[in-house]
Amino acid sequence: MNEWATLGWVGHDSYLAIADTSVPAAEQFEALQATDIDNRVIDATANGVAVVAAFTEADENVPVEVQRDGQGNVVSIRLCWTTDVDELDDNGEGSWNRLTTLALPNGACTVWDPFHGDIENGYVVDVEASNYVVEAFYTEGDCLGMRLVATERRSDDQPR
């Protein structure tokens, strides 16, 4: 299993978004505001804007973690706003649920707080230009994390 490596940290106040870097911040913000929150997540991809945000109920710095393939390419990005997601996942006390597919045709995404932050204070992660599955980690109705995963998966459920 590939270990998660921390690339950096992103500050936020209640929301974190993963978005196509080529979509202007104002367009992301407007699309999220025009979309209803469902199960603590706002998915604007159905409205044609490549941005997904999660309500974190926190206001602290969050690590931007990645997994890489054998060539060193980023294949997954993870944001967890609690420190126990791995433990809960390993114990079967929560699960990663598919939310949507996010197109990243320019090979980069931005992690940022679209409601209280400035996109320049976000964190840009370079990935292969492709489509990615966005998943959220839920336990007892709470959303504790969000991740972006390359669409091709191996049978052992690890990113490829």
C-alpha cells in the first residue's frame, strides 16, 4: 500500500474545496452558492463547474496529502480534518463514498476555502490531466475527509 505523504497545509474556515485550477475563483464560488448542500457536501459538477466542497465544521490548517504511483506521479489527494480517519477506516467505523467525477483537463487542482479564503492562499497540486473520482469519508453521519482518486483502480482498491 502506498503511504500518504504531506505536501503542505491549507487553512480554512468551515469549508474545503477541490477544484480544477483553470476555473476562476469567482465562478467556483458562484457555482457552489447556487448548489444545495447534500450530506455535508456541495457538488457543483452537475452544474458544469469542476468544484466540490465539503463542510468541515472546523477552522484550522489541514494537511494536503498525496499518494504517488511507481513513477512518482500523484494519483490521489486526501484532505482529512480529523486525525482519526485512518483508524476509523481500518476498524470499519466509516467508509469512503463516491460523490462525483471531477475533470482536470489541465493537470492541476486547487484545494482552498471557497467561502472564507482567497484562492491564492489555496494549495495547487499537479496531477495527470484526466478524470478523477471524488470521495468523502463518513462515519455516523459526519463527513471527516475528502479525497480525489485516479479513475482507474486496482482490485486491491489502491489508487493506480
